[in-house]
Amino acid sequence: MVKKEKLFNQFPPITTKKWMDKIHADLKGADFNKKLVWKTDEGFEVKPFYRMEDIENLMYINTLPGEFPYIRGAKIKNNTWYIRQNIEVSDYSEANLKALTILMKGIDSLGFIITDPESVNEKNFRILLKDIHIEIIEINFLCNGKAKEILDLIIKITTERELDPVKLCGAIEADPIGRLMVNGKLCIPVEEGFDYLASLTGSSSAYPKLRTVHLNASHFNNAGADIVQELAFGISMGSEYMAQLTQRGLNADIAASKIRFSFGIGSNYFPEIAKLRAARLLWSVVINGFQPAHNESIKMDIHCVTSEWNKTEYDPYVNILRTQTEAMSAILGGTDSLTVEPYDIAFRKPDEFSERIARNQQLILREESYFDKVADPAGGSYYIENLTNLIADNAWKLFLEIEDQGGFLSSMKSGFIRKKLSESAGKRKNGKDYETKIQI
């Protein structure tokens, strides 16, 4: 019988002190912190190596995927995600044809961006959804207005098709705070906007997997926010939405279950993985404060989109490399759905070729690299677990600073959010002054 032995048991254990003694000897008197400790754009320090002892005292380190506080995600058996492609809808028949085409090419999540709200009617929606089996894909609608009308049409069509409302998955992407932030105003008073959102959310309660609040934190990323800011501002927006919806009579479980977060994913590979893990941890803390009746409501629904910030017009094929690492970060971080933007979107309208490449980037990760097979593959990594803790800790401090000023809306109106974004964007632009795209 072959005797089993532990791998490498012939090597004695090495203490951290021995590692440090060796490093100091190799540095020949140079300062360890100056030479090897990395200071991130967010201002916290990252060591060149971590060991098991560095994670022993971290909170929730022994939790499993699917367990509260969902730092390791809600998925248990795998790491599957929806591959999403957006379609701009001006001609409803053409949009339907394109949707049917890309569904045959690997897409399982559609994002219909309706350019003219006044075009939303029953005739056009029947054309748009013709022959699309909406019960087996994720389907999303973005329209600057007419959200209630879209919901009514979806309810009517699913009822006629005798579909189970529980199976309908996707979102009607209403985000009044995001629109106010980017445009500087809403088409109606802000309070009426929240009344409208509460009514929309309540009306969709029979469709538990249909989200009605699409909280677009990627606005911060594209405006120059660092990872901590994007996370803190996004969580603060979510807290604002929860407060506004519950004040209008919705219970915490329904309100939380209707919110989807959208994060921009940049090229900072490991920190972006840690950002999504930290996001779920912080959101669980916020939602717990609203005292939901069920843990299911605490689970964070995350959509990710590759960042606009770092894309170039002058060497466009490099954008493919950047979006690929960004997609990898998002998936390994546990995103629920992902949009990889075509490499040429920064300077022209994407064509069939660039859209195909963007689709295939995700398909390669799923079908050839098996990124969908393991839930939270980053779990237990000394480095990523510490990054997760650092990002969560710093984002929580900024979140509390916003709360001390009265919450997200108050901080936005006072100019605090804009100021922070301008400072961060300036640093990312090599220290130059930068005017953020955020209006308020």
C-alpha cells in the first residue's frame, strides 16, 4: 500500500519574522514601507504579501457562499451570470430582429434602451417582444419616463402568455436620483419622483425578480471616482432609496428586493474583485438597519458594466484587453449580470463586428475558461480578503460621513459629492484639475 504524506512536509514552517528578516536583508537597508508597501489611489496601504494570520481576525471569514452577510455572494452551486447586450430602440421591428439574432449567439440578457418615451404603447411592445421567450432570459428596459406604462404592458403580455410571474427576471430601470445627479433636474419635483417610484415598486410586487430601481453607481466610476467613493456613494444612494420607499408605505423586504446596483468595473484587477465582495457586506449592514423580515431581502443584486473612464480612441484594440480584465474582475467578484461595452463605443456607434467581439469576450470566460463553475473563487485568498476588508472599512467611513450630512440627497445638494469626485478625477488625470460630468 502506498503511504500518503502531506505535500512538502519535508519543509519546515516559515514564520512571518523569518520572511521579514530575509526581505530586510535583500533590501540592504532600504526602507521596507517606501520600497514595497503600495499606497492605493484610495489612500490606504497594501502590503507586498499576506499570510494566514492576516485573515484570522477578519469578520465573516468563516462564512460560506449563500450565507449572511453574503460577502461571498448568494450563489452556492456555481458562479453563473447573465451575459447582457443593450439594444437602442427607435424602430421596434428592427430592435426585435436584432434581439432574436443575438439571443441565438449566446446572449441571455437583453437591455432595451428606448430613445423616445412617447413611443411606448401596446402595439410597439408586442412588436418588440414578438417570439422572445421572456420567461427564460433576463429582460431589462431603460426609458426616461413611462416606467409604469412599461410595467403594465409587461403584466398584460405575461398574463396573455400564461407565464409564471415568478419566472420573469430583469428590471424596469428607474433611477430618479441618478437622473437628477447627471442632468441637474427631473421632469417633475423630486418628492413626486419618489412617489412615482414607490407606486411603481408596489405595483410590481407580484413579480419578485423584476427590479424597479436600477441604482446606477457606474455614473461615479465614469466621473472619476475611486473604488472607495463609488462604493460609498452607491451604498448611500441605496440607503436613500430605502428610506424614501419605506417612508411611503413599502415594507423593507419589498423595497430591498426591488433595488439593483450597477457598478462600473475598471482595470484595477484585484481591487475590483474585492469591491463587489465589500459591496455585498456593506449593503447587508444597511438593509439590516431597516429590519427586514427575511434574509433573502438582504441579498444584493449586482449588474456590472465595463468602465468608460480608461478607454482610448487612438489605440482602440487595447480597449479589448482592458474590457477583458474588467469582465474577469466582475465575474470573479460575483456579479449577477454583466455588460461588456464594445471596444469602439468611446468614439463611434459600435458595429456588428465590435458587438460580436464584446459578446464573445464573455462567452470565452464562460464556455472555455469555466468562470461560471466555482462560487466565490477569491474566497480565502489572503490578499483579496484583506483588500475586501480595507475597501469595506474605508467605504463605510465615507458612507457615515455622508450620513452625518443628512444622507445622499443632502450631500449632493451641498456639493460634497461633486467636490469629492472632482478631487478624485483630478488625481486619476495625473494631478490635473478635472471637471466632473456630475451636475449636482
